[in-house]
Amino acid sequence: MRKAASFVAGISLAVSLAAPAAAVWDTDYGERMIDCALAGERERGLLYERLRGAKIDALALDEPYIAYDDLVLLAQVIHTEAGSAWLPDEWRLAVGEVVLNRVASPEFPDTLEEVVFQPGQYSAADRDWFASLIPLRSCLEAALRLLRGERVLNDPSVVFQSGGRQGGGVALELTDSVYGSVYFCYTNRPELY
């Protein structure tokens, strides 16, 4: 009953945004969150986060909950590490997957924000402009796919991404004529995984 009440509250919010109630069932709120990120509309993005959660609850969907702020932060990292338009989606997905692997790893902090802002890890996150960076749509789409559970590396022990080999060996090497080789590497402590 509580789930239904939560969804009804979500429907009221959607109707207040001039969305027909029938459209609420079919709306992809993840895509709406992306649109909000591109427009710099955080409050509306948070609303769509709540509506998405209410829809998941009401329909008992097998979908993960996704925080709007996590979507944007992950996309910002992907943008700064692999945002060039000519790079394939595999590159963006691998970069984001390493970040999420770190969040899940006992070797790194436990939240996306702590991982991204950990000293010495993602240098762009230390820049003044990072907080106001609006990621490209391709980076937001990659972040959403990852937060929904998609993976390209398919190994939680791949926790390093660098222009040089490091850790316990190379899981994937991607090469570009501009960036050269980027290595996605295993941990030095595989026994933890």
C-alpha cells in the first residue's frame, strides 16, 4: 500500500508538470534526467529521480534506483576522461565502469562522490570548473547505462584506468590516434574480489 501511495504522490508531481497521467506509466524518467542535466535543471532532475523511484516501486520493476546527482557526477568524470566525440561508447563505458568498480571495492571509498574526489585520482574533479561542467549527451547516456547495470569489462577487480600499465595486469587496452593507449587494469589484490 505504501508503494502505491508513493507512486500516486509521484503521479501528482508529474501532473503538476503538465504530463498526462496516462503518460506517467510509459515515461522513461532516466531519459528525462538526462534532458535535465543537459539543461542544467537540477531540481527538475531530482523530481524525475523521485518519479522514477516511485514507478519502480509501484510496478515492482527489476530496475536499480538511480540518484540524479550520481548520474551527473559519473557523466562528468566520463566526459573529462573520454568525452571526445570520436571515441566509441565502449571507451566511455569502460571509464565509468572503473569508477563504479572502485565504489564497490573494499580498496576505495564507498560512495561515488568520495571515489571521484579522492585526492590524486581524477584530476579534473579538483578543478573549479568541474562542478559546473555539463557533460555531453553521450557521456550522460553511458552513465545511465552503467547505473542501470550494463558492463563492458565485466570484472569488478578492474579498478585502474591510466595511460600506463599498472596494478595486477591489463584487462583491456584501448588505443586512439590522439590519446594513444589507455589501459584498464586489475587490482594488485585479486583475493579481495
